[in-house]
Amino acid sequence: MSTKDYVEKDYYKILGVSKDASTAEIKKAYRKLARQYHPDSNKNDANAEERFKEISEAYDVLADEKRRKEYDEARTMFGSGGFRFPGSSGGGTTFDFGDLFGGGTTGAGQGGLGDILGGIFGQRRSPGSAGGTTTRRARRGADIETEATLSFDDAIAGTTVPIKTSSPHPCRTCAGTGAKAGTLPRVCPSCEGTGVTARGQGTFSLTEPCRDCRGRGLVVDDPCPVCSGSGRATSEHTIRARIPAGVADGQRIRLRGKGAPGENGGNPGDLYIMVKVSAHETFGRSGDHLTVTVPLSFPDAALGGEMRVPTLDGTTVTLRVPAGTPSGRVFRVRGRGIRRKDGTRGDLLATVEVAVPDHLDDEAKELLQKYRAATGEGTGSAER
């Protein structure tokens, strides 16, 4: 979170105390709210967890006399018009937005708002800097994409699969510094270790990644032979990923924080798994339903009978087939499909396929000829 976000937060309002509240009153308010919103008392409640973090953050600042004083001064300065846009009433000045929130220097002997907040938010000064801050920006790790091929059964039931990934990690030879053993990188003189430089744009200054250090804030004079000074090296590792039940072919699964690690304290990226599901020799899928084609003899289709329908778990279900059932009719077996997120299941859809025998003995042929003559169906009947 940026310094600007912290300045705009009203810690007094978060704790429900006045701006002149004593330390004892602040502590009492914190304890009451902490008990109310503690994660142990609000399991699986994301809102309560976020509220607890805000309460703890506010208490950390207001309970410390020095940090509270700096926080009050910063909010007073920010809200009093001490910093004006160019052309505003009372006279304006040209400034860098980075100066306002600790991204650079404001001039000789002046540290700006970033210096006032430095004690609160732990910003570091670079050696030789004339009042500017040199906090290196945290970088989120890169996202990684990979594939996993599952059998039809595993996709329906859910499974755990090993995923082998390759991603950039801190170089083990130089411990991520990028410098050759026995040497150390130095602070970039162009950006003073911030990783960004200011570029004039009319009355404003815009920041961009430093070209000399490529945003790292450090310059390596004698690079590590393994990572060539980048401080990063590609490494392979295997994780076991849980694939949820009912995953579909082509579905993309996101595993938070399982991607490449971040830099300078940044969060790791995410891992995306593209799922490929192998076809089943018997069953298919339609949304949350399983599908299957079941052969039915002509006599059973015409006269009625029973049909045995296979299920994915290896058992069979017997269905009553009414007389005159045509080929292509669909029968529904409820609750024998794919498990949904809410615990319910889809259905098994059985499609009838009337089987035509490829071989008939003389008796069967004679009976069919009599049937054709009796019903008037058969050769040439479509022309009449």
C-alpha cells in the first residue's frame, strides 16, 4: 500500500476514538474491537479479517507516541493546503508527484511529506542523499502458466497432481545480489536507489523505471557469472496441486501465490493450470450432466422392456422402457451426474439407440416378413 493510502486513512475513526484520546482510551478501544473481529472468532469471514487488519494497523500507529505525532502532522499538512497544484489560488509550485509521497527529493535541505512519514512507514535514506528517500519498490512475481492432463474419471472425482514449473528465483550463487562473490552492488547514482527517475512533462514531472539500473535501484560492476548480474536464475520445482471435482476440459485453474517469487518483499505471482481432460470410451459430458448411449433391441423398443444403464462408478441402473420407444429418446437418471460446488449432483442422461441385428436366421427372417406384411411397413411404404 502506498504512503498516500496510509495518509488518507483515518485511524481515529477506525478505532472509534477522538483525536485527543489518551493512550489508555486507545488501548481500551483496540482491545474491544480486536476481540470482536479476531479471525478466531469469525472463521471464514473475509470482512472480519480485513477489519481486524485495519484495527491492528491503526493501533500500531496511535499507540506509539512518536509515530502518532508524525501521523497527526502528516495529516494536518496534507489537508491544510500546504501542497498546491500549479496555478491554484495563493500561488502554485512545480513539483514531482514522487516528491509528495516519498519517491524522490524536494530540494536541498527539504525532505517533503515522504520524510515526515519516513519514521512511520520505514523508508530508508540512501548514503549521500540530501534528504530524499530510497525505498526500493516491491515487485510482484510473475504469473506462471502450465498444463495438466487428467483422465475423465479424475476430472469428475477431483484429484491431486504433481505440477512441475520453471520460474525465476533469486540466484543461489550470489544470493540474489547479482554481484560476483566477494563484491556487492552499489546504489544506482541516477535514481539514488529508488529504481525510478523523473522526466519533465510541462509543469509536472512523471516517473519511469530507471534505464541505468532497469528499475532495480542497484548497479552491479562485477556481475555474477551464473546470472550475469540479474540476481535471478531459472529453477525448477514441483508442487502438488489439488484439482477440484467436476473440472471441465479447457478450464483454467488459478492457484494464488504459487507463481514466481516477488522482489524486494513483493508478493509472489499466481500459477495458472490449463486442464485437459481425456475422452472416456463410454461416457460424455454436458454441463453438470453425464451422457451415455445405451443400445436397445428392436423387440424391447417396440413391445417395451427393461434397459440396463451403466454408471461412472461401475454399477448399473435398470430402467423400464415403455412400448414404442424410438431411437434417440433420452432417459434421465437423477443424481448420478457430476458433483456441483454446492454438493448436489447433476443427472445421467441415457440416450436410446435401437440396435439392428446384422445377422438373422431363417425363422427370424420369416417372422419379420410376416410383420412387414401385417403392418404394411417396409419396402415402398414411404412412396404410398
